[in-house]
Amino acid sequence: VTGGAGYIGSHTARALRNAGYDIVILDSLEFGSKDAVLGAPLVVGDIADFDLVADTCRKYSVTSCVHFAAYKSVGESMEKPARYIRNNVAGTSSLAEALTASDVDKIVFSSSCSVYGTPAVVPVTESAPISPESIYADTKAMAEKVLGWFDKTHGMKSVSLRYFNAAGASMDAAIGEDWTVTLNLIPIVMKALLGKRGPLEIFGTDYPTPDGTAVRDYIHVEDLAAAHVKAIEYLHSGGPTTAVNAGTGTGSSVLEVLKATERITGQAVPHTFGPQRAGDPSATFADPANCERVLGWKATHGLDAIIESTYRWHSTSS
């Protein structure tokens, strides 16, 4: 599991172990945490290190890979394009080369709904045009293409999970999202709620949505981890290369997230209002029907479970 010490990676590594898989985590620990691997075997290093990847595959008898290791800040990607292309695209190519040289021919890739850009139609299906609007998003689209070519040239089968807004923490509060590095809404809401930062700024109240604030599809991280397990099972059963949306199919506005937080915690979230940010779509949420059909997976947790688990994590770990 590359990037298995990070937020979604650590939850997926745990889910894989719970499903009976033997795993090894490869993580540079640039953003990941040793504590988050919960005792799983950990190799510290870079996905672009061919010899390290090949040695790890050989030592641990690796048969498949779940690939999370990537940089993911949209804003930073626009300032440092080479950093993102080098790590997210060239790194994925190097990883795939080392995997195929080690007879590993199955990979689940952490992709993103951002490959669609601002969707013309919601809910978003997999037939929507690939139209990324940031370098980060384009690196995800390019990495999907890289894996597609490795299928054609080397027979490596892949599932690209294009997921929407991962959120929440493990239900037992053992692991969660590091709010010191995240730019995601829900951890920032918690940070404002718990007095660890100033008021939350809500960007835009004049979107063409029911309450004027932007709408997103928030998916519980444990649901997302389960989708990766289903994708591994799909590949091990001989499934062909594919890309599927992983989301709930339900959109929640920024104000709905705030109201749910206040209802669940009994505390007001300090907030202010500001103008829209350039490039933020008004509403984007998934049509997850294809993921259910292909992988046999669907989300089981709603927004309340996301808020409850996030609050439990941050209020006990901070």
C-alpha cells in the first residue's frame, strides 16, 4: 500500500488487514505518520526508487498494489507544476515499471473526481468528459493513462477509483485526518469549532444551489477504504481495467455541513462569509451506480456519521 501511512491509505491498509490480507506499507512519511500504520509492516522510501519497490515486492511476496502516494494540494500544484508531475505522474510510471518487473500485475489507483473539472451535469457519471482544471487534477488523469498503457503493454490490470470528498475518521477514533496539513472543509470546521483557529470562511453564498453555498459529495473514509478492498477483490477475480466513481450520490452544501455539526455537537461553528473562489464548481456529486454494479460496493454512512466520527477523533486526539 503506497502512501499507506496517510489519511485514506491508513484506513484502507487497516481494512485490508481486517479482510485477511497480508500487507506492507511503502510511505516516504513526508505527510504520513508511523502511528497511523497501527503496527503494519512499514518500508520508508519513495515510489520512484525502482530497487526499493522491487526489493519490497520480493521480500513480502507482493501480488497487488494499492497506490495512494501523491501530492494533492490544488493550489500548490499551480505554483509548483514540476513537483506534481514528477511525483504523481513520473512516480506512478516508475512504480508501475518496478511492479511489472516484479510480476505484480494488479493495481488499485487513488484517482479523483477532479479529473472531470466542473461537471456540466450532476450527478456525475463515468461518461462525463475528462476535463481537469488544475495541474493536480491533470496528474490524476495522466496517471490513469499511464496505467492504461501498462495494461496494453504489460497486462497490468488496474481500477482507478475516482472519489469525491473523503471525510470522517475511524469509528473507534484510532486514526483520522491530520488537520495540520489538510485543506478539506470538515476538519477545518472542527478546528474552528474547537477553537484551534479563527472562524471558518465560507466562500460564496450566491451559487445556484438551494442555500447559495457550494455542494459536495462527502464520503466516509471507512466506506472509501471498503471500496479499495472491493477493487482488490475485483482484480483478483480477473476483472479488466476500469475506472469508477466512488461517492454517495448525495450532495451536501457548506451550510448543511455547518448545521449538521452544530446539531450533533451542540456547539456553534464560528464562521464568516466571503466571495466565491475561482474554479470552485457550484455543485458536484457522484452517480455511484456503476461502482455498485462493477465492484459490488456502495456507501453505507451518511453525513451525520462523518461529522460524529470526525468530532470524536479531533476532540480526543487534539
